[in-house]
Amino acid sequence: MKTALIHHPIYEKHNTGPGHPEMPERYRVVIDALQNDKALWNELVHIAPEKAAQGFVQAAHTKDHFKHVEQAFADGLDRLDMDTVISMQSFDASLFAVGGVIAGVDAVMTGKAKNAFAAVRPPGHHASAERAMGFCIFNNVAVAARYAQNKYQEIERVAIVDWDVHHGNGTQGIFYSDPSVYFFSMHQYPWYPGTGSSGETGQGKGLGTTLNLPTRAFTTAVVQTSAFDAAIEQIASQIKPDIIFISAGFDAHLSDPLGQLKLEDTDFSAMTRVVTQWADEVCGGRVVSCLEGGYNLKTLGETVRSHVETLSQA
């Protein structure tokens, strides 16, 4: 069983303009780093995704949100909020980004691959059911989680592990009252977007199925990864997911300009290994990882390459 890599040239066409951190070059450096590791590149199952249908997107977003985004492009607007810049091909890119994570689900559910990494952009974890936010148009992982539950009868319980430096507020909000989806976020706190305190644990039937691990700026990697390991152990004692998603943001890297945490490539690999080992124990190794943040072009490619290599070794 191999690792699937979902990639498509449309992800480079989402043009955010000069100086924007979430730039097209992010995709390019990731793909170049993977291609330069010829042994790894040749071992991967390469999948070109399809554009996600509106109905799939609306499993996690309101109809009004989809219409608002669609209308913004029709009107030629250049942004959806202060941070979320758009251009002519951004709408297609956002639907292909959702479609990329959906393709990862199909790959692991049909046995084409054991696990998958979707090298998509724009990212998604800040997008709520009702609005775009923080570089994110649609919530790629949230839509794919709903897709997995709706399409595959054997998928009832889902776990989402988000280690981006920023709290995955959009994903949390979409599933906050849903006991079938366990959301775990480890992030710098307080930091953008200001949510993700340890007191946010879900509500209603979903109470206890959200776990936040707020982490102070400049926390050492040893302390942070130890806390991550303990959190996964805690979650694993509570639930047995049928599939695990990773919102894989790499902006908690010590060199990233948008964060103040101190993780290195070896730490991301170690966290990846913890998740894949958990998946091996409970759900046949089914892990779908999705690119979120990571904004240092000098380091992002190698960090992602080591993540994908670790997935391939699971």
C-alpha cells in the first residue's frame, strides 16, 4: 500500500498578489521538493483531482456562503475579506482544493492508497460554514470529512488533527455540536484568529469532542511535541475514528514568518508518525493529510517532503 499525492497545476493559478504570504510559489516549492526526491516521487500514487460539486461543498457550508463566493467572482471583486485575496482563477482553484481532499478520501477508501497528502491551495481551516476568512475560501478538510461520512457507509466517526500555528476556528465551528467528528487543534495562543482556548470543548451533543491545545509563543519543540503525544493518547482513549484527517499547517516551523513556535522538520515527521500509528491501530491506516499554512519558501518544500516521506513509511 502506497501514499497518494494529490496535485494539480490549478493550485498555482490562485494569484494573491505581490507580498501576500499565501502565494502561488508555496505550491511550486512543495512540488519541486517532492520531485527532487526521485525515489519518493516515483513511489507515490499521483492523483489529479476533479472540481468539487456545489452539493459537496454545501455539506459543510451554507448555500448563502457558496452564492456569496460565486457572486464575488462574478462581480470581479479582489478579496473576500481583509486577508482573503482572490483573482480570476481562484474560484476554480478553491473547488479543486476541496476536490483534492475528496480525492484523497476516495484513494484510501477504495484501496488505491493507504494514506494521502493533498498539496492544495487555497488552504481551508479558517473558513466557517458561513464565511471565508484568513486566506481560506472553503473548508477543504471539513467538506471532505462530510463527504467521507455521506459516501462511505463504514465511515461514522471522524477525527481531525490540526497542527497549524493558527487555530482551525472554521473547522471547529462546523463540527462544534457534532459528536461524530472529533476536532483537535494544537496552535499558538493567543494568536490569530484569537480562538482556541482550552475551555472550548464543544457544545450540545458535541460537548467533549473538541480538544484545543493552546501553546505559548516560543515554547520549545520538546515541550510542544510531548503535549501533542499526550493529547493524541487522550483522544485515542476516548474514540476510535474510522478515518483521520490532518490539517497539516507547517507555519509552526521555527523559521516561519507568521508564527512564533519552534518545531523543525523532525518534529513534524514525529507527529506524523504518531498519527499514522494511531490510524494503524484503529482504522486500517486511513489518513488524509491536507496542506494548510507554511509560509517560508526556503523551508516549506523540505518540511512537506519529510511529512510525505513519513506517510509513505507508515
